[in-house]
Amino acid sequence: MYYYVSVMIFLVIDIDQTLYNTTVNMDYEKIQYDEELYQLLNTEYPKFILSNATFGHADIIVNKLKLSPLIKKIYSRDTVMFMKPHKHSYTMVENDIYVMYADQSSASIFGNDTYYFFDDLLENLEAAKKVGWNTIWIHPDYAIRVNEYVDYSYPDIKSALKGLHNKNVL
């Protein structure tokens, strides 16, 4: 007897310095829709935001970028009990996603779902790697400093999405 086990892929993305580059003096009016970013994120993979910022901040950014139709849920400092890089912030997100998608994926039963986490801070990626997530470092120094807990590194989110697609990862 053969069983086909599908694996669901989930993209979890940080906001500040990952999904977009912010400045010290945050000006929401400068954040604009990016057609290329929208198209790169417009895939079959469910996408989530995990940020240590407030829900309001993350929601404004997602709306300004016009990514709301693509983002399934925002996890933020006021909606998740633990903030990154605490291990439980990742496991709580994973458990919540499991509840949302358990009936759609036989893989969830066996724990075979795959998470790709995009973040600009190495300590956040290290913690995510420890819970079994694939990690993508988004940082201008992407080529200089790579650690054992960084699976991929790119200078920005668009390069990451293109690169992972070209490598047949996503």
C-alpha cells in the first residue's frame, strides 16, 4: 500500500528591513505599491507576516504595499505571546498555521510542512533554524556573513524570491 504525502510550503516574512527598507524617521507616505514585489509574492504558497512591531504598524505596511490579498495573517508583538527570537514565537506561529491548514494537508499530520522564514536579523534566523525552519537572511551584507543557521542570503526580498525560484526551492 502506498500513501502520497503532500508537503505544504509556508512563507513567513518579517516586515522592517525585510519586506521593505525603513528609515529612522518612518514616513508611511513614502511606502508605495511595488508591482514586481506583488507578482513575486503572488504564488500558491500561503504567506504570513511575523514581526516584533505592532499589528498596526505591520498592517499599515502590508496595506500600503497592497499585499493584503496575499497575506493570510499578521503575527505581531500584540498578537503573539512571545517575540522573536524566543523559540515559542515560532512554534506558536507554526501551531496556529497547522490549525488553519490541517484539513488541507496530510503532511501536517506527520510534521512534514516546510517553513521559509525571511528576516534581516541573524538571531531571529538562528532561533527559527532551531525549530526546523528554512532561513533566508535579507541584508546588504548578505555575501559577507553567512552562518550555519542561514540557508540562503540575499540583499533584498525581491532578489531572494527570484533566487529561490531560480534554484527551484520555491
